[in-house]
Amino acid sequence: MAPISKPLIASLFISLLVLHLVEADQMQEKASLAATSQKKIDCASACKTRCRLASRQRMCHRACGTCCARCNCVPPGTSGNHESCRCYASLLTHGGRLKCP
């Protein structure tokens, strides 16, 4: 049996590496498309539910609407539950306080 030459092994290795990189890029594109095609929620009704017990209804609806539009989620309930929507919980005002009700 004839020995396999080093250039042949190197070219095979490079070909496999290129194929792997192309496949990884395609998987990343599919994941990106899936994330952008996520169904938009109805922010008006979600914020109406979230702000129903707020003492300042208009301000709550305005802040919640802004947060919902950016994050495409609103935590359940009338307060708290921020762990269910990390983006919503991470938005801050210029003063460093939580923006979203």
C-alpha cells in the first residue's frame, strides 16, 4: 500500500474545515431568521393587563408600551415577574431606575 502524501492530508483537512465553517454559518443564519420572525405580541392588551392596578395609568401605559415595543414581551401579572422577560427588566431610565413597570 502506498503512503498518503502530506499535501493530500493537508488539503483534505482544509476542505473539512471549510465545510464545517459553511455549515456553522448556515445554522447561524437560520437561527437569526427564526429570532426575527418571532410573532409580535399585542402590546396594548398586555400593558392594559400589566397596568390595571397602577395609580398613574397613563404613565404606566406609556412606559410599558415603550418597553413592550423594544422587547416584544411583558411580564405576567401587575408587578414583578421580571425573570420571565429579561429585556423588559434590563431597561433603565436616565436616572438609573427601572424603566418598565
